[in-house]
Amino acid sequence: MNELLSQWIIGIYAGAALCSACITILGKNRSGTVKFVCGLIMLYLIAAPLFGLGGDYENLLPDESLYASAENYAAEAEKTRRSLESSVIEDSTCEYILSKAKELGVGGARAEVTLNETDAGAYPYELKLWGEGPEEAKISLTKWIESELGIPTERQYWSDEND
């Protein structure tokens, strides 16, 4: 593509030099007609690639495979963005829950969040919790998670084991 583009530009320069030489050599008595003809030649040299006149100018335009590659890269980037977004939501949710667990007195707390993926994005759907502490603290945390994050108690699972 670069080679064809440089040939096009060189053709324009060569045509301009030729027209300039013709106008200079023929002098003032025929300069009107010569200028008109030179103008047509220059118009042809400039517009030829735009209208596909002469030469293999189709190569100046991007290949269809480039569009397909761009669409693939865009789809891959969107998939990566969603994956990163999900990771951030999981980590932030766990951090938020664990800080509240510590505040309520649940010791050694760990949380594992399962997200629900939709077209609009991901949101916390289910939660598995580990921790030790008074049952009242766990109940308070469960109620807080339901009210604050919208995860109902039926989808919150407590475990005292270190599995």
C-alpha cells in the first residue's frame, strides 16, 4: 500500500513538472489551451485512485480482513474488560464484607462471591462465608449483606471449616 501511494504522489509531481515545462516552453501565445490541457492531466492524476481509473488502486483501500481483525480485537478487548470488571467487583465486594465482618466481631473471616453476568454487567449473586464468632454477629452480618448488597439470606452460605 505504501509503495502504491508513493507511486501516486510521484505521478502527481511528474505531471506537475511536465505541465510546468510545457507552459514554459510554449510561451504566452498558447498558454490558455496548454493550461487547460495540463489542468485536465493533473485532475486525472489526482482523481485516478479515487475513481479507480487506471492502475491497481484498490490496494490503497484497507482490506476486508483488516475490518474482521479489528472486530475480533474489539470483541477480545470487550471480553477482557468484562473479566477485569468482574474481578474488581468480586474483590471489592469481598473487601467490603470482610471490613464489616471485622467491625461486627467475626474473626478470621473469608468471603467468596459468585457473580451473575448480564449484558448490563456483573453483580454479586451468591456468597460463601467463613469465620468464627458469636452467632449474633453472623446473623447481623447476614442481614447487613442482604440489605446492603441485595444478596438474600438463602444465597449466603456460612462455613466454619477451612475448606
